[in-house]
Amino acid sequence: MTTPQQALVRAAARNNAEWCAAMCRTHGVRGEFGADAWAAPVRTPLYYPDAVTLGPNADPDALTARIDTASPGASVKDGFADLDLTEAGFRVLFEAQWIHRPAGSATAAPDLDWDVVGDPDTLRAWALAWDDGAGNADLFRPGLLTEPETFVILGRPADDTEGRVVAGAVASRSENVVGVSNVFGRDGGPDAAWPIVLYALARLFPTLPVVGYEQGDDLTVALRHGFEPLGPLRVWAYAG
């Protein structure tokens, strides 16, 4: 991995930790940033880790001591895929790749209209579209609208008078990058969503590289839309 790639992975991990911290705040959970990792002392919301490493070679014992392993569901996002948490009772939940798209990359005009969510009712409509009936739309709470570096992007058909949300993502702005997560398309999946998301990001943050992480088929789709792989990450789940 080159030095610029290493810097981007660090920036991506920090950005992701900042997004996790923002989501946790909306659920009343306050995490803390340390030299090696961000960590929350109590259980974080569904899908969100209890800790995110910010650099390589984090101390496993110090890291796991900062989170709650007494109740079910603890997880650690190993942003550099270099930890072994098996002795601490964790197992690998999944592996993924950090991805990157340079600032100023060309984006074609999409078929959808885009906007940034600005009120609780629209956020609810976005969350229901993202959730697609799974029952977890309450994960996205109105407090997100007061997070200054969080931007919930939506896509709507230009000729739809009902204003249906059919695509979207969350953008999280950091000092040197903008992170993107929760990409969804109601019809066509992420392949249908990336054009509107990238178009919106290019207009909201024209000078910032875009980072995130994906795995499996979603990674293949992201690479098809101009992203490049940066390096591996690993998510560990506490097995007791």
C-alpha cells in the first residue's frame, strides 16, 4: 500500500468513526475518541460497532476494555484488518474493502431528482424506503438533522407527483474526505442509486474525495461506478 493510500485509509476509518459517533448520539450513546480508536461504553444502535480503530496496531486488550462485552451484541470495526480478537472472545463477522473515488470525478446527470433531507417527515419517508419493510426504520431519528456534518441524500422520480423516495444514501463530511454509507435503490439496488448519489456528492462536496466501504456484490457495483479499493477492514462480533 502506498503512502497516499495509507493516508486515505486512515481518513476513511476516522470518517467512519465520526459517522458512527453521530448516529450513536441520536440514540443517547456517547462514545469517546482515543489515540487508537473511537469506542462507546454501552451498546450502540443496530448495525453500528462499539469501537472503530483509527490506526494500525491498536492494543486489543485496551480496546476491548473500553466496550461492554457483558451484554449481547458487542462488535469492533478493525479498520486495518490487523487485529486478532479471538482470545478476547470475538469472531470475524465479515470482511470488506475501503473504497475511494477522487474529488472532481466526472458524474453523469441522473434520471432522478435529488435533495438533502431537511425535516423529520422527509427523514421518515427516507428511512422507510431504506428499510424496505425490514422493521428497522426507527434507526434513523430526527436528531440526525441537527448533526452539522451529516447529510441524508434522497432521490425521487422527476415526474412523480407523490414525491416517492426511491434511492438515497448518507454522506458524512470530515476535514479531508466525505464518507458515504447506507446506499440504497428501491428499484435496481445500489446500481440504480450510485448515479444520483455521486451526482449529489459532486455538487455538495466538489473538492473532497469520497470514501466508504463495501463487500461482495455491493463492492463490485461500487467499483463499476468509479471507486477504487484501498485496503481491507474486518468486523468482529463478540461470541462470549
